[in-house]
Amino acid sequence: MHPIMWRLSTLTLSLAVAACASPGPTPPAEPPSQPPVAADADGWLESDAVIVLENQALEGHLRGALKALVTGEDVALQAIELDFAGPAIGLEASAALTGEDGQRDEVRLEGEITLSYSGAGLSWHPRIGRVTSQAEEAAFDAEGWRQRINDLLVRRIVVPRDNRLGFRLDPPGEITFSTGLRGQAQAERRFALTGAYTVAASRVRANEEQTVIVLDLEFVDGVSHCAADFSISRSAFAGRIVNREPRDIESHLPEDAPEWHFFTEVSGARRDLTLVHYWFADGRAVGITELPVEPSARWRTWSTLPITPRTARHVEVFTADRDSGCIVDVGHIQVAPTEGRPGAAGLAAFETITHGFPASLEQPAIGLAEVSSAFLAEAVDASLGQTRFALRFEAVDVPQRTLAGSLDSPDGAEFNCEWRDCSLRTECHADFARCERRQDTRDCSTCLFRNPLNNRCMSERADEECEERRARANARYQAAWETCMAREESAREACERQGQEALESCTRKGEAYLAACESNREILGARSAPLATIRGQARADGGLTLSYFGLHIVGNLARLKGQLAVEPDLAVEGRLQFEPESGLGELGQCIANWSAPFQTRIDRGLPARRLTGAVRSGDGALQVAFPAMTVPLNMGRSPLEALLSSRPELYSACSLGLSPSRLGRKLSGNDSYFLRGVLPLDLQPGSVRIGLPELSAQMSGHSFAAVAEMEQGLLRYILRG
């Protein structure tokens, strides 16, 4: 297997508009600067999986399918012989051919059937290499009939996908987490995993009893085989697209082909959607083409091979729905068919690449498949990727708990008998600027006559009524100003009096506090007994999220490691009862007055916890069990701090010389951790189940299925008849 697990998001997209309304195909995506080269016998990278077929069952299927699908008015297969030896299955048959002129010829067909594997599973491809007329007439067009029969095989077998056998190997499709709180039912949640396999290289070798296909696979992230709300009615590789129909359809790509297309016909599209053609050459992603599809009963579209065929051996196209990531069709074609029969060197090389797969059939099995655990581990790792799997508990109810603890006596050195600075901090000022001094300056004179030369008034007379109104207005303005000035001065004096009273009150309280604090220091300094016994009840409820992330396989499916983050959103409430010890006098009564309900919250996440567990297999899954654990959740405020901060006057009245947080350090007893603000949350043993998909096959009208089993370091499927 190549060391790269392909992530489709890293490829450049090219938007294609080829569809029913399009005049022709869309230009292909740009090819890579260095096209990949298919692995050959010497360059085989890694064997990831093996499929073994029992030849008797395979031969029965191939004979029946060829007769049923090929025989018609123009071609009638009469006898079919299959030779299981080498990389291809030899095919010989006698047939009756009827030409357009009604002439009937008895012929001998010689060719081969190649088995190939793709993301759709295992398929068979018949190809006739020679047609010989038994009558040996000179006018018989052997080459024309050969091409005609091969076209018939493609149309009747390959295009309608009647050449598919199943045996599609899929990576794990889902992961299930099961966990919960101790004493409560476990919660279970499933998450879908994405991914599919494509083929980097394959080798086939048949003998009299078995046909073996060894695969070098690649994992592709971001897409999966799943159901869609539309269907693909046709798909094919074609040399040309004419009037939106595929032409020159072949079962193998010619190496010298100038251009090849992949044609797709969509049926039953009820919404606007975008298909994506993912092109792969020998397991390497070489291009992506987006194809818009409109709602219609039938919609035809296509994309173009972004590299020249001679640079690859296996060409594969995933057709996926962009919105869901579902693979709805897989097209696969080989560039050059296998020819000839293997020599000793070929068989020796085949034995080398199948080393480590002790695959063997046991009757009545019709086939089996094996996947190396190393490749499976890499695929699981790539599926998990950087995904974060979150399990949300909406109704977490931590049962009520009874609390018991002690409040120990602080020693004299812990006392801090200091009173706050009572200096006046408020400066008192009179804001006289606020007092606006207004004045009525209206003119109350009337001119009796004017100098005609300069229009100056030469004689005036005062308006007594106007002067009276002006005088009254100015009197009001003066009174308002004097009132404002007096008010500001009074406010300044009141401020100074209040400041002085506050200073005197602070000083008196400080003196009383310091005296009481010093007295408490003397009382408690020589005391070894606790100050008080604390009893109470508390409960927590709310939401909780458990997030698993950083999951990865260690070793050859040996262990699963990861991290767990706990994100709480809990309300904690209860009541604390303080029972002071004897001999404390007024301090004891003061402490008794602290008894009250409290409320606090837990909404801060914790550093992630590391997880590790052994991987076990069984029941069609990889299973991992994580041990139970206790997670300490930190409250925003401890119950003691929450209670005392809600009633600060009662706490300060006790003159202890300690802040509530420092007083919390003097808590002891079994529940001291809770009283200090730590809620231990007990998580049940958690488990992870990575489901291994079943393997299915179709032969001779029958369907077969097998459940995954892990044996001898291999993922094994056995299909029994």
C-alpha cells in the first residue's frame, strides 16, 4: 500500500457543466505534474488484501451468465469451456452466428475472462481475441465478428453491471461509544465513519481449484458507500460522447487512446444536486470534476480522464453526491489486458506477494477474503482522523449526598488582624458653576422725537410698566441664584458631615474588629480542637458533555489511545449547618449564624484525560474497553465561599482575620474536598465499538454474506454455500 491515505479535500476542483443542455464534455482537470506509474511485478508495494474464489462455483456462475446474457438472435453460445490457469481465465466456446443477410455460421470463439477489483467489488470482463469459422469460408469476416461480439459483451454484461460478483471490501463504517455515570444507565451514541477503498494494483492467479486475487489498496477519506435519493441507471467509459450518448464503449482502455470519458446517467433526481467524479489512477487521486444535475427523470453527464491511459494500469471513478458524500456508483477499467500465461518467475513472484495470507478454502465455502490487520489499522486511523466525538448528557442528576466535615482552628500566625484604611476617600465640593445668574436687560425707554439729520433720539420717555416687569424678573432671577448657591453650600456641608460620620463609624468598627480579632487570636491560638462541625446535604444536576478525540490505533490493532474531555454545565445546591464546639463564646454563636443554603455552578472544563485500552475483536467489530475513572469537577465557588459571600455581614461580624478562601483551607474530614469546591464525578467503564461491515457476494442467482472475524492477525470473511 502506498504510504499516503488520500484525502479528497486536498485536490483541486474543476467544475463541469456537461449535462442534458450541454453541447459537449467539460475540459478535464489538470493532470499531476508527475503522473503516477502503476506497480509492476518488481515494483509491487504492499499486499493489503486477498480474495479467494472456489473455481467450481465461479465456473458455474460464469457459464450461466454468458449463456443467459449473450445468447440472442445473432449470437448463440452452444458450448463454453473455461481454463483456470494463470492471471486470466481462458475462454473457448462454440457459437452459431447469424449475419444481417441471414447467413448462419458455426464458429469457434477464443478469448479470456479477466477478474478485476475496484471500489465496487469484484467484476469479470470477457473478451474475445479470435473468431474462427468452422467452414473456413473466405468471405467470413472474422475481425468484424470479433469486434461485434466484444461490443455485445460490453453492452449486455459490462454496462448494465451484470458482471459484478460483490466481494466489496469496506472500511469500518461506524463507531459506537457507550459510557455514563456510575449509578445511572449508560448512554450510547453512534457516529458514522467515512472512507472507501480504491485499488493501487492487483494480481490474479488461478489454478484448477482456486482463483486468488491479491490487492494493494488505498484508503480514501471523505466519501462512503451509502444510499442516495436518486439512482445511477447507466455508467460507462467511452472514447467519445456523441449527442450526449457514450460511443466506443470498451471493457479495457487502449494505451494509445487520445481521450477517454466517464459517462453517467442519473434517474429520479428530485432536487438540484451536484455529482462529483473522483478520478483515480492506480490508487492515486488524479482529478475531481463537479457535475451539476437538475431535477429530472433522466440526466446525462460526463467528465474526462485527466491523464493519458498509458501512465496507469487501473483507472477508477467514484461518483458521489457532493452534499452527502455518498458514493452512488463506481466505474473501473483496466488500461491493458493481461495476456499470455505465467512462467515460473511469474508464479514465484505471486507467491512472494501473497506471503502472510494463509488463505485457503474449506468446503462448502464458495469464497473468502482476508485483509491484513496492518492495513486495517491504518484505515481505522485515517477514518478517525481529527474527529471529535461528543456525547451530550442533558439530564445529569447527581444523587443527593450527605456532607460531614470539620472547620479546624487557625493558628495565631494565620490571623491577619487588619482593618481597612478609614481615610476619607470622597472630596466634597460645592458646584457653584451650576448656579446660573440671569438678568433681564430689556430696554424700557420710548423715543419722543429724532434729529432728522442723523436719526438720533433727541427726547426720550421711560415706560413705567416695562420697568416694573423688568424689576420683577430680575428679583426672581436673584432669588433663584441665591437659593442655588445656598443649596450647593448645604450639599457640601452635608457631604463633609457624612464623611466625618463614616470615618468615625469605620474607626469604631475597626477598633471593635481589631479588638475582637486579637481576642479570637488569643482564644484560638492555644486551641487544638476544631471550631465547628459541618453537616449538610448537596446535589447537582444539569448537562454534561464527554468528548473523545485524538483517537488512534497503536501497533497492529493492539491498542486504541485517545483523550477524553469533560465539559460540565451543572448547578450545585444544598445547605450547610455549622455546629460550633464549646468554649467559643460569642464566636461560637457567630459561626452558628452561618448556617444557610448555598448555590454554585460547575461550568469549567478540565484538562483532557488520556485513555488507552486493548483492542479485541468479536461479534463483527473491534471492541475497546476503557477503565472506570473519577473525574474531579471544580466549582466556580466552593460551597463555603458561596455561602459566606452571599452573607458577607455575618462573616465579617465574626472577626476571624481570614478571607473565606483561606478559611476553606481549614476544612477537614471525608467531605472536605467537596466543601472546598471539588465534585468527584464517577464515570462508568466506557467502551468503543468499531463496526466491521459484512461482506456479500452474488453468484448464480444466489446471495451470500459473511461476518468479519479476526484470525491470525487478519480480518477474514468466509462465504459459505
